[in-house]
Amino acid sequence: MSGSNLFGEIRRFARTSGAVGGIAARVAGARVFGIKTDKAAHAEDLKLILGGLKGPLMKVAQFLSTVPDALPAEYAAELAQLQANAPAMGWNFVRRRMGSELGPDWRSKFTSFNQEASAAASLGQVHRATLPDGTDVACKLQYPDMPSTVEADLRQLKLAMAVYHRMDSAIQHDEIYKELRERLREELDYLREAAQMRLYGLMLRDQPGVHIPVPRPAFSTHRLLTMTWLDGRPLMQRLAEDPPQEERNRIAEALFRAWYVPFYRFGVIHGDPHLGNYQVRPDGSVNLLDFGAIRVFDASFVSGVIALFEAVRDNDDDKAHHAYETWGFTDLSRDKMDVLNMWARFLYEPLTQDRVRRIQETDDPTFGRDVAERVHAGLKRTGGVKPPREFVLMDRSAIGLGGVFLRLKAELNWSRLFQELIADFNEAALAERQAAALAEAGVPAAG
């Protein structure tokens, strides 16, 4: 690490650690000494502190908010509202950054390049441009010094998780942290993301309801990703117009296939079903965006996910125990497994009923949180659990996508969609398809 990057990391850490540590100390005082404290106010403080940063801690908070009570409810509620929208880089700054990526004559590589950013995210911002061949493209340019920013955020995250673990040991965060650390570091490499974008293009090429941008390697670097521009509208914007049920269902089915065709046929999951990562087209098809947070699983893990579904469907505790072990859970007592099964039933219930239904049939908006709280209390009572690394993005995808289906008020036969995907499941065949697709797309091995 260069001296300037190191000092940047230290400055960034200093900006947040004192404030976050102070909030954590006050909450710890409430837990240990009975001191009255306003956790909701502290959570708001924490959101304000972190919301001014350009780093990925907002994305981490969204990940953690889907793991049952990995964060206090008040913190999760506030942090989940953080939008990954950092202040845009000015045009003079963009010109210098583009020059450092494509050379001083970079403007000659485009027939047009919009000076105003079209979108801003946690790691960079997007500009619309046109290539000499007439192709409209999106140029995602990474903010400066992001490696040091990510490392500072990761240290801050580790501190926050350690403090919370001392307050409440129901969830052991060791493997969760390792997984988030690896995925966030991977997101810094835009050439890796370009390969993962190609991978999704291959895996979903037979799905007409899903559109994937195509990367343009000649105009991309490790910190600049140029891809074809896709026209679409934000989902929430369309929902505000109260579209008909048929359109809601088309969008939901397209999203279901976008996430689960890659998982059940190739062992790959898109780990960030954030509302900003897809757009809706007039025909109800969707554009899938942002391929930085991708997880590749062993075929045996996918088999374990299917086995857990079968265990929930058949009330088979022995099969459930085997499935959890396949996922990577260890030291599972019968009582602890009963608690985990509460969460599994919550996730799998729509897949066990062969009928058209909403993803959640209760209108209680706190239902999922209530289930999570019961799971948390049960894990605490039975000695806590150490979720395996593989659990993080899989759970994030299931909960995040389920939340989107709730907003859509989609009514589908989820069971039939699922059964269609697993009907011919075979571990060896999946492993073969996965290896071929990864090689063709040029996806590098995980770090």
C-alpha cells in the first residue's frame, strides 16, 4: 500500500471509529449496566455518519440486515435506508480520471461523452457515451482511492461486529466477515465484473425476459467498465403508476429466472438484489445490472439447498440435518436445528404449495422481522450459531428478492417455477456446465 493510500485509510478510519465506537459503548452500557439509552436515535446518528462516506459500508449494512438479527433491529432499519449514492465527481475530476484509465487522448475514443453522471453508486459513477461504431454505452468510473476506502470500511465493520458480538452472541460473525471482505475486494476489479457480466449473458441467453449489458473490453480497465447502454425505468417508478397485475407477474417471473436459473443450473448467485440493480422495460422484461457481488458455489451446496427444501416439505429432520451440514453449519444440536428450521420454513413455504399465491400471504409488514426475532431468541437460548460463508449471499438474495416480490404484489405459482428449475438437477452436470461457462466468460478464480 502506498503512503498516500495508507494515510487516506487512517484519516477515513479516524472519521468514523470514534463516533461509531461511542454509539456502541452507549448501547453496551444499556445491555450490561442497565443504563437507559435511545437506540433508535443512535441508529440515526450511525446512518448520518456512514451516509457521508463513499465506501461500501452501506452495501454491507444491507447484507447484514438480511441475516436474522446480525444487527440490532434499530440499526438494521436505519442502515437499510442508506442509498449507495455518493456525491458525484465534477467534470474536471472525471476528465483526469478518464485520462488515467484510457490515456490523454481518451476523448477521441468516443463520439460523445455526457459530462453529467447518469447515476452514482458506492464505488463509482456512470456516464452515458457513444462509441465510434454508434453503440450507446454506459461508462462506470471508479472513485479514486477506493482500495484504501474499502480496507478502512472493512476494519470499521470488523470493529462494529466485534462490539455487537460482545453484546449479543446469538450470531457468530467470523465467516460472515470473511465472506463480505472477499466479495467487497472483488468488486474493486472492474475487469472481473466484466467477466461476470459475460457469464450472466451466457447463463441467461435463453431467457427472453432478462437483458444483460455487454462489456466492451477495448474501453475498459480495472477501474473503468464500459458496457452497452440498456434503456429501462426504475421498478419503483413503474410501481408508482399502479401497473396491472399481469405486468407485475411478468416482472416477478423475469426476476425469479434472473436469479435462480444461474443458481440451480450453474451454481452462481447474484448477491445484490437491490432495487437499483434492475430496470423494467415496457414489455415487463427486466434489465439486470451491477455484477460485482457474484458468488460461485460448489454443486454440492446447490444440492444441499434442494435437500433443505425437501426436508421442509416433508418434515424430515434427518434430511434437514444433512442439508445444514452440506451448507457448512457445524455443532448442530436438535434444539438448534429446530430454530434454524423456523427460518427455513419462512423462506421455503411459497415453494411447497402448488398454487398461485403471493410470496407472503399475510399483510403484516413486520412478519419477517417477527420470524427473525424468534430465530434470534432461539439461537441465543441454544448457544448461538456460526453461519458459514456460503450462507451470506444466498440468504441475502432470498430475502432481498422476496422483498421485491412483496412490493410487486406478484401472484405466481412459485412452486412450479422452482420445480421447473430443479426437475433434472444433477450435481455432475451442474459442475460441468459451471466450469464451461466460467471458462468461456473468463471469470478468474476467487481470491
